[in-house]
Amino acid sequence: MKVNLENKVKISIEPIWCATANVKNETSFGEEHILRKGTKHFRGGAKIYIADAYWGMCNSVTVIGHHRSNSRFVKVDMHVKHLENFRLQLVYSPKVIELINKNSVESFIEYNKEYSEYLIAIIPEWIEMYHKNEN
């Protein structure tokens, strides 16, 4: 909820349904497959909000979450192999809602509950395809 200081009027923001996930606690990097906790931008176990997906590549998504160093919300494109525990949740944070809406305007998508459910259904399949092609 934002407060307009000039008029002292509370502006309520409606919550939206969003696909959410967690960053894996340990992920492998490089050709040597070195295990690290989390990723460059997010701590392991961090809750992230999935704003969009790269449908042609079928391996990357645009996510929003608290950065590991300064706790500000950041929008980052990351590989789906670093994510787990996909679910649908209502988002109440005005900043997250603002970033999702801004991204949906830039991507020409209508972000709603059905789109979020579709993301939750398709991304685990992308992870499976990635592991098949990796071997």
C-alpha cells in the first residue's frame, strides 16, 4: 500500500497471482561442476517471483527477488536449472507487482493466474529436457 504524502490518501494495490520458486541451495558451475551456495545474485533457498520465460530457448526465465548483497529487489534472467519448488502464490509486495507489470508491458503479455499456472506446469519440463540433453 502506497501513501500519497501530498493528499495523504492511501492507494491500495490489488494482489496478483504469481509463479514463485526457490533458488537451489547448491548449484554446480563451470566445466569442473564446482558446487556453490545459491547463484551470483541470489542466496540458496531465496524466494523468487517468475515474471516471464524465454519461450524459444526453453531454458531461461526472468525472475524478481531480493539480491544477496543489498536486499533490494532485482530483475534477472536466469537458467531454470537453478530453480526448484515451483508454486502459485498471491503477491502483495507493491514493488514486486510494479516490476511484474512493467515486465509484462515490455513483453506484450497479459500476466494473470492462468499464465502463472502455465509457467508452473511447463518449467519443470524444461528442466527435464535440459538434464536429458546434458547427458
